[in-house]
Amino acid sequence: MSGSAIGSTAASAAERTTTTPAGRVGALGRAELTLFLRSKGMILSAVFLPLVLPFSLRASIPDADLKEQGLSLGMLLIPGAVGFSLLFAVYTALTGVFVGRREELVLKRLRTGELRDHEIMAGAALPAIVTSLVQCVLLAVGCSVLLDLAAPKAPLLAVLGVLLGLLMSAALAALTASFTRTVESAQVTGLPLMIITMMGSGVAVPREFLPDRIASVCELLPLTPVITLVRGGWSGDLSAYEALGAVLTALAWTALTVFAVQRWFRWEPRR
């Protein structure tokens, strides 16, 4: 199946199977999954990189430095694993998907059928979101077993952080795709957010290692509240005030990004 055929395939599948929103999203999601599984580059960047990169952090920061900041290796790897999954499996992958489908006129054709705009976006994002969710579970279990880490003390916070991160990363991908001309340039337009997030949100470098002023600014980055909730879910040392602040910050970023997508997302090729 080529990228140009996905629009008619998904639309006909949706009309043939069911007219419910869930059925239409599922039909488009299955079509996207077929393309996802046939792309070796996508599988490498979205599936294998997020599973390997977190363990590279083990050698980057000595245990002595972690203990000095009151952290453990597990508190470094688990939030980092979630962050890498959101960045590579969702944000980077979906930016390319949205741009590719737009430039191939897939999005334009899908809008002529029963599918609504938010259903098109959800169906296109479904494989990436499911992939990231499975990765987060596997990485959390793997880190807990390999590092003999206790179960999360506040699991609801960790789950909430992951869910907010999935929604926000998909929205950020759509927003980035709005200003990206080609699939090839999608890897470049997404780099600033990825680098800033990895260095400032606690994905690759804990914010405790940053100067106080810089750390305070980094608290306002989009994925910082997600990493805060995931780490706090395991450690259990996140106060109600801090948890509420992280949730509100994440919701504010998500709402702002969704608004920007509704305003600037392009459904037709950029010429």
C-alpha cells in the first residue's frame, strides 16, 4: 500500500465497517499501522531508539553525582525512558506522518468523506500513540526489574503524566507539521524542541543538575510537567500543590497547542 492510497482505503473501510466515530478512527488507524510496519526507518526511530537510548544515560551521569542530588539511577532512567518514547515514537514519527499525508493529498481526500478533522488526526496518530504506550509499560517494567526498583508509590500520577504526554506530543507534532514543507525537512524542524526538551525537561539531564535560574525557566517547558509527574509517581515525594501545578501546566500547554493546530494546521500541500 502506498501513501497515496491510504485515504481511499481508510475511507472505504470506514464506510464499509461502521459509521461510528470509533469505527472510523479505527479504520484509519489500521491503514496507518500497515504503512508504519512497512517503513523500516519508522520502525527503527520509533520503536528501537526509545528502547535503547534510556540505558545510555547510565554511563553519562556517575552514581555519585546522582546520590549527591538525592536521586537514584531508577529515578533517572524511568522518566528519561518515557521522555524518549514521547519524543521519538510520537512527536518525531507523527510530524513526518502528518507532513507526508498532507503532501500526498491524503488529508484532503479524507476530508471529503465522513471522517471529521479530529477523527483524521486521531486515526493518523493512533499507531504512534499505542506504540509509545506499550514502550512506556515495557520500559517501566524493565527498569524496575533490572534496577530492583520498587513499584510506584503514586501510580495515578505516573499514568496521568504519560497520558498527558501522549496527547501533548501528538498535538505538538501536528503543530510542527503545520510549518514543515517536506517529509525530509521534518527531521530538522523538530530538532529544536527535541534538544530543548532533552536538556531542559529532565529527559537526558535531571533538572537538579542545572543552575537554579535555568531550572526555573525549564519548569515551563511543555514536557517538563510530564517528566515531573512520572518521577513523582515513582518516588511519591510530589506534594499535592506540585502535582496540581504540573497537571495545570501540562493542560495549559495542550490547550494552547490544540488551539494553534486548529488555527494554523494545513490540510493541503504547501507550495
